Amino acid sequence: MKKTIEEKRKDVLEVATKLFAEKGYEATTMAEIAKLANVGFGTVATYFENKENLLLKCVEEPMADFLEEVLRFNTQPNDYQEEIHQMTLKHFQLFSEKRLYLLLLIHVTSQWEKYMKPYLIANKAAREMSDKFEQLIQNGQREGKLAEANANVLAISYISLLLGLFLSNTDQFSESALKLYAENATRLFGLQ
Amino acid sequence: MKKTIEEKRKDVLEVATKLFAEKGYEATTMAEIAKLANVGFGTVATYFENKENLLLKCVEEPMADFLEEVLRFNTQPNDYQEEIHQMTLKHFQLFSEKRLYLLLLIHVTSQWEKYMKPYLIANKAAREMSDKFEQLIQNGQREGKLAEANANVLAISYISLLLGLFLSNTDQFSESALKLYAENATRLFGLQ
Amino acid sequence: MKKTIEEKRKDVLEVATKLFAEKGYEATTMAEIAKLANVGFGTVATYFENKENLLLKCVEEPMADFLEEVLRFNTQPNDYQEEIHQMTLKHFQLFSEKRLYLLLLIHVTSQWEKYMKPYLIANKAAREMSDKFEQLIQNGQREGKLAEANANVLAISYISLLLGLFLSNTDQFSESALKLYAENATRLFGLQ
Amino acid sequence: MKKTIEEKRKDVLEVATKLFAEKGYEATTMAEIAKLANVGFGTVATYFENKENLLLKCVEEPMADFLEEVLRFNTQPNDYQEEIHQMTLKHFQLFSEKRLYLLLLIHVTSQWEKYMKPYLIANKAAREMSDKFEQLIQNGQREGKLAEANANVLAISYISLLLGLFLSNTDQFSESALKLYAENATRLFGLQ
DNA sequence: AATGAATGAGGCTTCATTCAT
DNA sequence: TATGAATGAAGCCTCATTCAT
């Protein structure tokens, strides 16, 4: 039973993302990607032109869905406590699930001069997140529901906490552990 | 005026740390390190045997001092509010100052299978930090001064926030910005 | 008109054998082999993995045919005089023709600790030769046709004479010279 | 108790000869020689200028004594049988003892284009040996004591047998084994 | 005289890319 | 369209040599 082109292309992207994230871009070879994706290694070149472009696609293509999920919260909820609880839990679950993708984003970010195009994509997304968090925070502060901290600082701290947690821990978190971390994070916002 | 061996060795270590952190281990060439450190490139090999060992020394040698500074806080202070305020400010300043070193630690951690020896060093340090933070938190909780969260979760969240902040932001923070972030972080502990 | 893979592989092996034999393994560069074999120098790596393995193949692959030719004599002939005359002539011609291969064998033998795998192959062949010569000698002695020397000593002396002649003389022997040396060697066996 | 310069120089030469012979010229490092000779490695350069010249001295200096010993036989003896018996035994003992030196000579001979100067020395010696053997043989033939073979062929065969034996056998021969081989070799001359 | 720190040329190897099938 | 044989650029490392002490 042969796979469609679209399926094979996706296999390659997934394998590449995993390897780029775990071993780094330079240390990952095209041959290794091809092998783990069960395609001939000329095929990878056919699909993605070259290695650099493959990295770009690894960063680019999942971004829309990822960002959409991250930003799926209400900046003017009736109940800030409830909204933020749900949001943090969602984020911790999502970031845990997409850990490899985040690792990849950090890689391209920390070497932004080399990976300019992927970096710009990652950076734009980070700003969008930060902006929407700020809105939520400012709205909550205006209604006296959230701590009176600098909204930008708080937003960036929140993102940093999320990233730092999944980047510096190599092993998976259980569902219950994620819940604990999510609840803990709400304190940043001045809740509880 | 010639530099001593010790000075040149230190130059090499500093340059290597910077490049490994910014560009990644694989993407950094020995020739580049040598050039920026103003030594012939056989000299790097003379000092450090090989690239892998150079990485190890970059991680290993600064660790003792770094760890000592990070752990320089009192786990049973009279005034928890004051102690934690000072501690967080100290940590944000220190992590900002040692940003490159932290980047390097994250690199080896995120690819721990490849960089086993450096990873073990980084990991041991992380556990020591986490342990001492936990002690502080548990003591504070026993006296009713800190939030009743799981101490381990809180400690790891605090470290994650610190790491995440300096890893995902490529530019320097001003002294006043650091102060804001530090104060903001105290909320994690349930202060203010 | 393009060469087949098999032809190119053989070209590389021949060039490598020649250079390894004439200049020594260490002094021969992969680039030199590739150039003389008219292939790109990555190609040599594609065919043979690495230099060490190339040496192994140079020793290994021609051995079966070579050994078969060397051992093509009758250990119980009717006419020992005739058989040994023909055998020695054959051997001197063969060793002259395969001079480069023999040089290579001596190289790996004289540095056996470094070239373990090729050495074992060469050594096994040497023992097979020696064994079959001994049989011939013992049979001839039993029938009173050959000198009453220690058979093992005689066999090894014969091989040594063959090897020594072609190793220590850098230039080619003419057909008539070979005949002279061959006849001369029969005296070792106590003939004539 | 410090060694004299002359003693240290000799140590270096001996170590170098051993290593050049066993591992080959290219595979032997100056550092290794210096270490085994218990001198600093700049010292080797001070004594011998450079590696190439060290090789030359390894070949050159022992040659006079060696040649003198090899040529110490009478080309017009009263008893050819006796003289040749004694000569062969002497040669087999000497070549066994100087096996490393002979290996070295073969090395430089088989790569004569690279090691021109050492090669010329070795070659000149070989011709001197061959010439004196020829004289002995021709004299013996004239008196009807030796086989009527081509004297040059016989001389070269004899040298070849000696060289081949010690080059292709990696292990030491016992005194009694040497005696067997020596006696066996006399048959080449038509004795016994 | 003796040493070894510093150096960079050159080799082996890896690997992204090209191209003919 | 999919493949992998062929290629050579570039990196790490080894090591002979130089030179200041």
C-alpha cells in the first residue's frame, strides 16, 4: 500500500522536526532524515529543495495551527480567574505536546543570524502571543482582577516560564504534573 | 607584551563559550574559535585536546563559581519577603550577566545524549539549585509566609522562568528591566 | 563511454594496491588514489567506506585467485623433477607478475599490529602455501627423490626466496631471467 | 646520573630505527621517538635537524659495521664447503640479529623515489654484497666445487632468501632453527 | 644545550547537492 | 516522480617544525 505524496512529505517534515530539535540542525544529516522517513534521500531534495528550506518548512508549516491554538482564549472574559485557569492548563498541555516544535523554535531563535527566515516567523509569533497576553492582562487589571504589574513584563514572564519548563526538562510531564504547573503559573497573574 | 598561557587559555574558553552558545556546537568551527581568540588554531588543540573536550571545559570550569553565586541565599531568613526579593534580583542580574553560559547549558541539556559529560554537570547543578530552592520554600511555607504550592513544582517553575527569559530573548535587559522582572517573579512565591 | 561501477571499483583497487605497495599505506593519500583512478575523491569513500577498509579489500579480494594459482601443483607427481621444475617456473612468473600485490602483503605483515585484519588474511595464505609445499617435499623425500632436509624449513626457505627476490628488486625481470632464477631455486629441493 | 650527548643520540637512533622499521616512517611520530628515547622532543630536532635526516642517519650510521660483518668471508678459501657453511651460519645469525635494520632497509628500498639518499646507501651495500658473493661463487665454480649456475643469479637468490626469511617472519628464530636454515641454504650453492 | 609551547599545512572523513536513470 | 551514485567543499585532527626560554 503506497503512501501518497502528501503523506510522505509529512513524514519527512515530522522526522526532520524531531531530529533538528533533538540533535540540532547541523548535526542532523539529510540521509538520516530520509532513512527515518522511509524515503530515498534524493526524495527529500526533490520535495524541499535543500536542507535550509526544509528547516524553514519545519518551522513555517505548523506555525499557523500552533499559534491559533495558543491564542484561543478570550481577552475580555467575564470570569478572569476561570479563563486564566483554563488558558494556562491549555498552554501547559499544548507546549508539552509540542515540545519538539518549541525546541526547534528556540534553536532558530538563539541562532537567528544564521536562520533568518525561520527566526522571523518564530519572532512574529512570539510577539503576537505577547501582545494578546498583554491585552488580557491589561483588561483584567482595569477591572481590578489581576496583579498591578507591568503587563509586558508579566506576559513575557509567562511565556518564559512555559518555554523554560519544557526546554530545560528532557523528560515528559504527566497530565497531573502539568495541572500542578499550570495552577502554579496562575499565581504570576496575581490570582489565587 | 605577551599574554601568559593562562590568559590565552581563558580567551579561548570565553570565545568558545560565546560561539557554542550563539551558533551551536556543530556550527562553530575550531578555526573560528582560534581566530577570534587570537591564537593559532593548533594552539586550541594543544590546550584542549579536541573539540569535544573544549565543550566540556566550557561547561565545567565556570560551574563552581556560578553555582556558588546562585546558591548564596539563606534558606531560613528572618524576613522571607526581603530575602526572596534580594534573591530574585540577584538571580535575574546573574542570569542576565551569564546569559551565554546559560545558553550553552541549555544546548547541552537539550541534546543530552550527544553531550553526555557536560550534560551530567549541568544536570547536577540544576538539581542542587532546585533542592535549595525547595528548602527555602518549605521553610517559608511552614512559617506561613509563602504560598501553599508544591515546593518542587514552584522551585522548578522559578528556574524555568529564569532560564526561559534569557534564552528566548536575544537582546540585553537593562538594569531597571531586570528589577521589574525580578519583582514580578516574587509573585510566583506568593509574595506581595 | 561510461565505465560501469564494477570497472571503476576495480580501477580504484588496482591504483590503491599499486600505491600502497610502492609508497606505503600512510604515505598514500586518498586524493592521490582517486586522481589516478579517475574518480572524484568522495567516490573512493562511497565504494570503500574508509582508507583502512580499502586496504583490507586490496589484500582480501585478489587473494583467492592468487592462492589458487600458487597451489596449483601436484603433491604426488610421477616425476618430481619435472613437477618441481614446472612449479618453480610458474611461481617465479606469478610472483613477478603479482609483485605489487606481494609488496603489499609484506607491508601488512611487517606491521601486523597495525593492519590486523589484512595481516590475518596474508598469514593464513602463507600457512596454506607452506603446508602444501611441505606435503610435496615429504612425499618426494619418502620416494627418495628430494633432499633430506627438514620439510618445513625447506618450504619456508623456498617461499622466502620467492618473496625476497621480488621485494628487494625494484625492477622487472625478463622472462629469461625468471627462468634462470626458477631453475636455480630447484637446487634448494635437492634436484639437479 | 646523566647520560652523555653521545649516549642520548644513540638512544634516539635506536628507538627511531625500531619504530621506523616496525611501524613505517610515516606512521612514526617524532614525539613518539622522543618519548621512548627519554628526551624532550625538541632535542631530537636539535640532534638530527629533521625527520628525513633522522631516517638517513638510521640507515647510514650502522651500515659500515653491518657491511663489514657481512663481507667478512674469504672468496678463495681452501675448503669451499667449510667456508660457505660458516658464512651462511654467520649470515643467518647476523640477519636475525639485525632484523629491524633490514626491515628499515627494505622500507627505504621499496619506496626509493621518496627516500633517495637512504636508498642509494642501501643499494650500494647490496651491490657490494652481491659482487663479493659472485666472486666466491665464480672461484668455487672454477675449482669445480660449486654448482654451475649463473653466479649473479645465485648471489641474488642467496641474498633474497636471507632477506625474505627475516622480512616475512615476524617472530624470532631460535639458534637451532637458524642453523637448520643456514644448512639448508648451502644447497643453493650446490653443496652437500 | 635542551626543551616544549605555538603553529599551520595537509590528510581523512562527512555530507549537502547534483544529475542521469 | 523517485532515486542514489558521484562529487568536492569544509571540518577536525595530527604532527613536523620553529623559536623563545
